[in-house]
Amino acid sequence: MDRATAVSLAEWLIRAEVEKREVTRITERYPELTVEDAYQIQEVLVGKKLEQGYRIVGPKMGLTSRAKMKQMNVDEPIYGFIFDYMVVSGGEISFRDLIHPKVEAEIAFVLGRDVEGPGVTGAQVLAATAHVMPALEIIDSRYERFHFTLPDVIADNASSSRVVFGTTLKRPDELELDLVGVTLSINGELKEMGAGAAVLGHPANSVAMLANMLARKGLKLKAGQTILTGGITGAVMLQPGDVVSARLDGLGSVGFLVR
Ligand code: OOG
Ligand code: MG
């Protein structure tokens, strides 16, 4: 894909986000779009946000659990980038700022040291991790009806929109992260449940895979970055007025209100 096309598609996706409206997926117009093209579009999109003065909190992984892959009908993990403006403070998100948001429960890693692929293992990630914490990611695909193919969702920065972090920080050796049970409730009603192992057998494997994917681009994970490892269960549609809460065994709870 030529650079001019990648730039215009990245700008088009940014406009959809800013104007809060869904757009036709890219592969309707460009059925030949490859994963490589899609990461090129994402790279331009990320570069434009950096130019606008936003800062990267960390990369994130997506589609790392079978539940998510099945729900979205895409069978490969992907990455995207979380920016500072996406981090929710004050425990509320505004429905009007978003298109058709969904929520998913995740485990986040904060790195104490750089992690550089290739060949990174989950054990190496755990050794480099300062702490882990619970997170709720609010995803908001810019595509109509939240429908996309693998290249579409990669170009769209992996549907990244908002994230709420919990306040319980644990060192990764204080818990068996694969065995951490997770419940996701909305308005007190249990919607989804799972365990850390749903994410590639262990959430640290997700960070390792991310480091190895980034290595192909000459990038690495940096000390201080916060990394989302991917939804443990399927994502749940949000409505105004929803009170969302997730509980993670040993990691406390995290929640927010949809205004
Ligand atoms: C893509 C983003 C996936 C996750 O945790 O699996 C993701 C989507 O489902 O829209 O963030
Ligand atoms: Mg996610």
C-alpha cells in the first residue's frame, strides 16, 4: 500500500473517532488489504496522535483469548496503542463521547525494565514486571456494527478507546496470574466470567508475544509502560446508566459508571 493511501485511511479513522460516528470497514473498499498494510495504517494513525501531543501509555494486546476470537470472528492476536487521553479518571465515561462501546476485563502489566524481542518468554516478562493490576478496557470499533476483519481492526488501533485501571497493585510473584478468577458484572448482574489462563495460557505470555511482534518492527517494550494483555472473556455492550464492575481474585475490583 502506498504511503498516501495509508495516510488518508489513518486520517479517516481518526476523524471517525473524533466525530464519534461509525464508518464502512476498509476492506469493503480495499479487499486486498494485508496485515502488513494494516499495521502501516496503524503506524501512521499512532504517529498523528503523537504529533497532536498525546502520549503513549503502552501498547496493548487484543484477541488473545478464545472467547474474544470467537466473539469477533478473528483468530489471531493483534496489538494497538493506548494513549493518555484514553485513561479514565473519576470513574465515569460519557456515552456521548463514544460510538458503540463495549467493556472487557483484563490484567495489566507495568514494566520495571525494558523487554526486547525476539525470543522473549513469559518467565522473562514476569522477571521484568514491576507490578500487575486489574483493568477494564472500553473498546469502540470505528466500524459499522462493530464488524471487521483482521486487517480492519489492526488499522483501527485494535478498537482502543478508553481504559479504567484498578488501584490494587501486586508484584507478579504474589499471584498465580493464570489462576486469577475474574467476574464482570453490569448493574449487579453477572455478565461474564473467566480466569487469567484464558489469555494465551497465562497473561505474561501475551506480553511476551507482544514484545516478539514489536521486535519485527524494531520496537521494544519500555520500563514504565502499562500493557493490557487482552480481554479474558467476551466483551459486553454498554448503555448509558450502566454501572460496570469487575472483580479479580487477589487483585481487587475495578469499576466505572457510564454517564
Ligand atoms: C478488538 C480489540 C480486542 C481485546 O482485549 O481482545 C481487544 C475488538 O474486539 O474490537 O482489545
Ligand atoms: Mg482489550
